[in-house]
Amino acid sequence: MDLRRLVGALVISLTGVGLGAIAVRGFATGTTGIVDVVVTSVTLLFGVAFTVTGPFAYRTDVESGHLLRIAGWNTLGVVATSAVLVLVYSLQVATGASVAEPLVSGAIIVGVSAFAHVLIGFNDVRRIRARRLVKQQQKAAVMNRFVRHDLRHAAQLLIGYGEQLSAGDGTESEGSLDLGRRITEIGSDLGETQSQIRVFDDLLDREADRTPIDLSTAVDDRRSEWEGEYPEGTLETDLEGECTVMAGDHVDAALEELIDNAFRYGGDPPSVTVRGERTDGTVRIEVLDDGDGFPDDETALINEDRTETQLQHSSGLGLWLAKWVIEHYDGSLSIGDRDDGDGGIVTVRLPAA
């Protein structure tokens, strides 16, 4: 059972139960005149509508977080309007004025306010879903470009190398060894690409499951692999305090992509620094290298200062994948040049555990 979904539906239904109970009490104590009947009837109508909406919303395809958000707007409308009505009623009583049927007349105002705030909540959720759709379209465009361009290019290389090997005399030579090495490298790259696409599929198919992830441990666990792959490179870490974030397993993959990218495009030999700190409920991680920095087009696209198109697109999938993973866990990622101008810097912010 999804607790968030259940709470959201119950909040909406309980609003209706409260309004309905006030309307039934009004009818039971007797109504005086057509206006009183109409007001009490409308209050009852709001009560029934809210009571039915709760179970209906629970069974719809609205996401649990979004349903809880709508319920939050509903609660805001009830609480804010009730507080104002209590103040107005207190003022009237203090000045000696008489208020006819304050409970029923107040209930219909609360009902209208709650209904308006539910509509605001639905509009808020629609805006969030529209923004998410734009993000999904952006991801699809990047993946489409990558599949069409990068993977097709890799396939063409493999076909070309295969033809060259087929045209040989079957004896081992320096040229055939070089072709074999290139084919091995392409195969390795395609294997890495398959892993990246698997992560991408998980981000689309599942909601974010969060557990405490220690980023310093994630870096240390992978350190030996980087040292083996880049024996002349150096990796320094300066992770102050508790750099533990509320995220999922894929955040390790995002961090690996960023450090791999720093080693690949850093200086010669590459020097990579990973530093981080925890402040005000947020863990801030920086990955620095001493290379030539990020190209202006890459920076503009990753930082969303410009939209990716067929003519203007980034050079790879790694940075995009890291960005999507970080954002999947309610974080942010930006890239740029270091303040001293000697290399690039990637800044990641994630909710602290």
C-alpha cells in the first residue's frame, strides 16, 4: 500500500465528510427560508463531491506525490479560510453583532475555498507534468541523436575494420594487431553504452527510491580501477564531514561518469580532485580537472542555457546521464571552467541524508 497515496486521498475525502456532516446537522436542526435551504444543500453537495473524489483520485493514474500535492493545496484552502472566518466571527461577537447559522455559512465558504485550491493543485500538477514532459523530450532527443550518430559511426567502423581483416592474407601483422585493438576498444565502448542506456531506462520506468549513499565510500570503492586505467593520473579527495546523500544506487554511476570524464579530458597526465561539503541539508560535490575546460557549446547545453538541436548538440552521453541521474534524485548539476582558468569543474548538489 502506498502511504502517500492513501494520505492524499483521505485528506480530500475527510474534507468532504466534514462539510457533509455540517450540512446534515443544518438540515437536522431545521432550515429557515429558501436561502438557508440552498446554502445548506450546496454545502452538502460539496461534501459529497469531496468524499467521492478521494477514492476516485486514489484509483487514477495520478502519481502518489502529485496526489499528495493536491491534498496539500486542499488543506491550505481549508486551514487558511477557516482561520480567516474564525477571526471574522470573533470580531463580530466582540462587537455584539449576531451571526445567523455561522457553522453552515462558514462551511460553504470553506468548501468553495477548498474546491478552488484543489483546482489550483491540479493546475500545479499539470504544470509539473508539462515541465517533466519537456525534460523527457529532451532526453529522447539526446538518446535519438546518440543512437543515430555515435552508434551508427561505431557500426561503420566495425564493418570497415572487418573488411580490412577479411582482405588480409591471414597472417598476423602489426596492422592486423592494430585493427584488433581498435575493434576491442569499440566493443568496450559499446558495452559501456549498453550500461548507460540501462540506467537511462531505469530512470524512465521507476520512481526515485532513496536510501543514504556515502559518496566518499563510492569514490574509494572505484579508486583502484581509475588508478589502473590512468596509471600516470592522480585522484585527490577532500570530502569534509558527512557527505552522505539521500539518493539511489545510480548516483554512484553518475559520480563515476563525472570522474571518468575528468580523467579522459583532463591534463596530460590528468589530475582530478573531488571535494565536497555538507551545508544546510545539502551536500555539494565538485569534480575538478586540469584540462582545457568545457567547450562553450557543451556548457550552454548541459546548463540549459541553450536547447539541444540537430546542429547544436553535446559530444557524448556521459554528462547527460550524470545530469539526469542527479536530477532524478532532486539534485542539480552544472559545469563550467575553474576560477583560475586551469581546467573544468562540475558542481553537484544533492539532498543530504
